[in-house]
Amino acid sequence: MVEEIIESSEEESKSSLSDKGTKVGAGLRFIKSKAVCRRCRRLGLKLFLKGEKCSTPKCPFSNRSYAPGQHGQKRSRLSDYGRHLQEKQKLAAIYILKENQLRLLVKEAISFKEDSQEKIVQLLETRLDSIAYVLGWGRSRVEARKLIISGHICVNGKKNDRPGYRVKPKDVISLADKVIVKKLYKDILLPSIKDKQIPEYLKRKNETEATLIRLPKFVEINLFNIQLPLVIEFYSR
């Protein structure tokens, strides 16, 4: 009788945990946070992943530039592998790429006979989400990606919902008509677009349309002092 009562109480506790969305058996295990601002603090570099917030006093990196966690303020020496890994992680965080996406991109850049560093920059900056962000159609790369996935951006007059689509020279990128009438565009995006300075490889017809004239050059892109040779070495092993 006592064993039956114990078993029933254990079953009730498990069911109550599963009803609340808690994984059974997880206990008090530490759950790692996926907050965007923690990435900048972990990598020791402000990557401007939150758009305008990164330029304000509310930026967590400005207030706590050390790594997150209980032992974040302790100094740690990086190994040679650690330095290569950190540079790769910085590049992936800026362009919101998964490990496999970045690996394939770097492998493709290395296969060309041209300068590998410049080719990596060209492959990254001609992505549709990168161009939408540079044009000011998103306050951050995440916002620009959401705009594309929602079908609000067109390439050569056709809707394109692929953030990783590679824009070619002479392609025309434009905002869909359904975005222009939205309050978000009129009140927030439009004022910032007018003041946004775009690089020379893009030619803006108006606030809602632009053309990629040529491929970008390495010296035109701000990579936040990321050492691309270390990234190339990391994937060349």
C-alpha cells in the first residue's frame, strides 16, 4: 500500500512538471541563455547585433564589457585554436550564419584564384539580408532578415524570401508596396533611410529601390577588426 502511494505521488509530480513545459528529469540543471547581447560580451567585441540600442547607454556591453557568467571577470589566456575559433564565431555572429553556412562560404571563397579575404567579403555583403541592412531597411540584420522572410523585399520586381540569396551586379532590390504603407516604415524606417549613407557599390534610386552596381571591395567593409586569415586557417585544417 505504501509503495503504491509513493509511485502515484511520483507520477503526479512528473505530470505536473510536464504540464508546465519543464523537461522531466532536468532537475536544477543550468540552462544557457541565448540572449543576443551575451554574444558580444562573450566575444569581447561590440557587434551591433541589436541595431540602435547598441549606440545608446542601455547597451549591456558598454556597462559590462566582461564575459557573462560567474567567472566572467577573470582573465583567461586563449590558445592558438581558441583565437582561431573566436574570430570565426565573431564573423558568424555578425552575419547570423550557422556553422555549416559559414564553412561552405569560406570553402567557396578559398576555391577561387582571387584574394580569399576579398572574396569572403563579397560573398557575405552580396547576401540579400546584408544589402537590405546596408540600405537601412532594417535597424539590425535580424530585422532585415525578418523583412525578407515575410516577403516584403523584391529582387528585379519579384518577391524573394531567402535572406541568403546572392544578389548579382545590376540586380534591382526594392521594397514591396505593402511595406511602404505600413506605420513602421513611415514613422521609424523612412527617417533613418534618408540619413543613411550607403557604400559606393550600391546606387539608390529612392528610399524604396536600389541597384547593386558592382561587387564590394575589402577596404569598403567594416569587419570590426576581425582577422579573416585566422578564419581561413580555421577551415583549412
